[in-house]
Amino acid sequence: MEDRIGSALRQARLEQKLSLRGLAAAAGISASQLSQIETGKSQPSVSTLYALVTHLGVSLDELLGIGQTRPDADRAAEPRRQSTGVVQRAADNPVLEMANGVRWERLAVDPRADVDALLVTYQPGAASSVDRTMMRHQGTEYAYLLAGELTLLLDFDRHRIAAGDSLCFDSTRPHMYVNQGGEPATGVWFVSGRHNPGPSRTWVAEQLGEAGAQASPRVTNAVDVLSLLGAVGAPPGERDTEVAPHGDA
């Protein structure tokens, strides 16, 4: 499946007339690493995949749906039943094996809904980022851990997640998952609102102009802009959408 995902990423990049170096720089990886991902010679980490699909505007759900389903070894004892429009059989879950021992299975979702639904497994020692850097993306992240233990690094805090624990946070906050235990950690993840655009340039310009006219002539750098956005709030219709918890990624 990895080579088909690489091909889909490459096709999206070419359609948008982006260079290999340009997209790699935007995703925070080297051009050679992106080339290996596009040719199927290397698997992306969770953080790298999120960075690529976010920059390209490619649906993560589409990428997970174009390749293999669960291997025969995983379902040898299961009776073969066909998926329906309502029920998606376990044997039909599209699977993505990523770098460093992270596995995703796409669960059933309404294709019209802005939700990523995944069964996620982190092997012992696995992390969402190979180089242990934090990731950020649009949306609100919900998860319920079914088995094992995970460590969630969120901003400057460290949270130990055990089986039966659940979590929820704004995915634009820097975060990373690490399995520091001795057994696989498996859970169900929902990310809502990942495809929602951030504040538009026009809206930001309007807010900056308004702030300058009212009180602050010193909006001169990124920190000032972020402070302003936090003070005035998101524009109408462009806030992250939230759903009730169902049980990352």
C-alpha cells in the first residue's frame, strides 16, 4: 500500500505544480526522504504523513482507502462476510503500516463527514515522529486506549495513558505519542475538523488593520499576530468543528 500512497502524494504534488524540494521543505523533511516516500522505498511517520496531506489538501481517508485490506494472517479464523453500506467488516479495513512500528486501520465513517476514524497500534518503542519532533494539524483529537500504555507529549506536559483512559485536545497544539512500554498499545482515534481551513489571509489582514487602528501600532512579527488571533478569536465559520467523543492520531 505504501507505494500507492507515495504515488497518490506524487500525483497531488504534480497537479499543484509543486517541486519535490518545495513540498519537502514545507513538510519539514529532506527532498531525498520525500522522493523515497513517493517511490514506495520508505514509509512516512505519522507526523510526516500529516504534514504532507495537510499541505497538499489530500484526504487522509482517501489515501487509506486505496490500498490493501487486512492481511490474510490477521483474519484466517474469521468467516468471510461482505461489508455493507452501514457495516464495514474487519477484513475490509484498509491498513497502513508506517515507519517505526505504527499501524493504522481505517474504520467506517461517512465520506461526507470531516472525521478521520482509525484503529491505531503503536509497537513497543514506536512514536508518531521518527525524529521525536512534535506535530501539529487542524482539528480536535479524541482517543480511547483499548490495550497497553502510551505517553502523550502535549505542549510542555507529559501524560501517561493506560488502557481504559481517553483523551481530547486541540490538534493545533504540539503533540507526540510514544510507546515506552513493553507491549503494543492499541486504541481508537477520531480527528474531527482536520480539513477545516485556518483563518484566511484576508481575515487576518482585516484584524491586523482593525487592531492597528484601535490600539496597537506594534504588530510587527509572528508573535504579535498569534497574540492578536488569540485575543479576537477565530472568524465566523472557520472554527474547528467538534463532535462528541466516540470512545490521533
